[in-house]
Amino acid sequence: MENSNHIKYIINKKSRKLSEDKISTDFISEEIISKVRKFHNTFNEYEITPLHSLDNLADYLGIKNLFLKDESYRFGLNAFKVLGGSYAIGKYLANRLNVDISEISFDLLKSREIREKIGDITFVTATDGNHGRGVAWAANRLGQKSVVYMPKGSSKTRLDNIENEGAEASITDLNYDDAVRLANKNAQNYGWIMVQDTAWEGYHDIPVWIMQGYGTLIHEAIEQLNEKGIERPTHVFLQAGVGSFAASVQGYLVSKFGENRPKTIIIEPDNAACIYKSACINDGKSHAVTGEMPTIMAGLACGEPNTIGWDILRDYSDVYLSCPDYVSARGMRVLASPLKGDPQIISGESGAVGAGVVSLLKKQSYRELKEKLGIDKNSSVLVISTEGNTDPYKYKDIVWDGDNASI
Ligand SMILES: Cc1ncc(COP(=O)(O)O)c(C=O)c1O
């Protein structure tokens, strides 16, 4: 498995047992996530996003089912991330008002009376695009300000989309992790509220609320599967940047299904594979990838794991993958040009990597990985397309012109 153009994997031998010394997932329990979804349900834009069944592709790959949750439909923002930022801002304001989140709606937070009670707030964050757009969207709807810093090389279209939500946004000369540090420094200097989608020592509550916010997505997906007569998938593929999203879904699955939970596979781009690196070092701690992290998967180009998320992924996830860019590019193309009878799905660079991995498992060169994952004719696989074509130009370069096609 030394071919650098190959998907690399490491298996977690300790994932399946539930024991006392493992980290608690209580903060992402069914009860809490039901409350989160209730809050999201108060947004005018809230709708359950589609869960597609790719029956012909599943047939072709020799598996029982392939389901894809399509987050390009989330709140008209083309990505799932707004679930986290909006819930965290809701929780922050509920705390300031000294009420429980279950007692407030998004409309109430928008009301003049509440706005006057709260006063002016500036929310600040760092982002490759999707998270910042979600924070800017929520702040804007609430009549508040937002400041958004983007890492070097960020897409101009993604910047424009954030500015269109009224944010003061800029592309910095920093990598993602340093852009986070800049946001944090300015939050302290100017009294802004940092809404960051990752945790570190001393920064805990808001990232927990963001992770809880993502829970709406898997809560919906399990409900949608149940409606199709499936209690739970056998395998769930989760892409990771800092790992907040993956840990949120992982934590929920542990809370809900315990030892009967699906197998979970964590996927990262090979140049930003900090969770994979931490699993390889295997000393229980998280380890960073530093420097430039060139990858088409912009949303996953993060070098420092969320400390809360890492504990969950370390204790419960089954396999960690480090993927070259072509895996995601292939996923985008497979979803864009479906087998006859399957739905077409527009999935962006960070959204399609799960589908990319699954689509490759039919190849002889990935037979060993398929076996290690335990994927066979009885498997019901769930992948989550976390974004649509959030950079439409790049999307066309890849899907139409075949950029990043080499295997
Ligand atoms: C589209 C998309 N998918 C997945 C992720 C990964 O989320 P996390 O950074 O919480 O691991 C991101 C992060 O920005 C993203 O934008």
C-alpha cells in the first residue's frame, strides 16, 4: 500500500467495544439532537434535505444499498455548514437572554424587542467558505454584523457569496489554522464573538453547539432510512476537515445505536490528513499537519483536529482514510453522470469524496480495502454530500474538463 497515489487506510482495533474509559457522547444524544432539530424547524428556510437511493450504482458495485444525503439543498446555501453556525448563534443568544433554546424560535430572535435587548454584536470566524457563509447568513438574518477571514488561495466565488450575506470578508495570506488564530485574536481585541467550528483548549462551548447543530442532518437521515424500512445503515462514510462534522455524526450514532452502530469510515485529503496522522501515531493525542495543504477539497484542508471531535473519532471510528484528490474528482463525476435510472447529484469537491471512495471499491486495486471495510452484497452504505457546486467554475473544470482525473 505504498503507492502515494493510492488511498491509504488505518484500522482502529479498539473502536467497537464500549467501555468506561471511552469519551462520553451524551452531548450529542437523541434527546439533545431532537431539540436542535426543533430549533432549525423554526427557520422559514428549513426543509429536510433529500436522501437519494442510488439503486443502479449499488447494483453495479455489488452492494445492497447506496444512500446519499444531499446537503446542497440546505437553506438555499449549497452546503450543510449553516446548521452548525445558526444553532451556535441561537444557543449563544438564548444564554444571553437567560432562556432555554426550546423556548425560542429564529423569528423571535429576529424581533425588534429581542434585538433591542441584545444590542449590537459582531460575530467573527475563519472559513474556507461554507462555515463563514452560514455564520454570515445567520448574523445577517438577525440584523447583526459578521467578519469572516478566509485562508490564502480561497475561491473568489466563495468570498462573493459570503459578502453577499452582508459580512465584512477577506481572503488573507494565511493557511486555515492561522486564519483561525487571527479571528480569535481580533475577537479578543475588539470584543467580537468568535463562532469557530473547531475547539481547542479554553474554547469549548461554541464548537460543541456547532457540532450539535450538525446533528439535525443525521437525525433526518436516520428518520428517512426508517421510512424506507431500514433501521440503520451498515456503513457510514464521513469526510473530515477539523473533524467536527464527522464527530457529530459519529457521536450521535454511538448514542443512538451503541454497539450496534454502523461502521464509520473517516475520510481526509492526503495533504491535510490530521485525523489519519493522529490515528497512525496512536498515542491517544491529536496531531497537526502544518504548512500548505494543497487539495481540491477546500473544505477539508484543515491541519489541526478539533480536540473534542478527535476524542470521539479516536474512540469510536472504525477506519481512517487518506485520499488523493482524484478520489473526490471521481465521486463528483460519478454523481454528475449517473447510471440510467439513478438521480443526478451535483456534489462539490468536499462533498463527493465518500461517493468517490465507494465507487472505487469495485476496482481490483481496492479489493483489499473493500474486504477490510467489510463491504459486500449485504451492505447498506450511507454517504453524505456535504456541499453542492460551491465553486461552480472549479466544478466545471473537474466534471466537464476532467481536471484531477488521473488514477
Ligand atoms: C462541504 C464540507 N464538507 C465537510 C467539511 C468538514 O467539516 P469539519 O471541518 O467539521 O471536519 C467542511 C468544512 O468546512 C465542508 O465545507
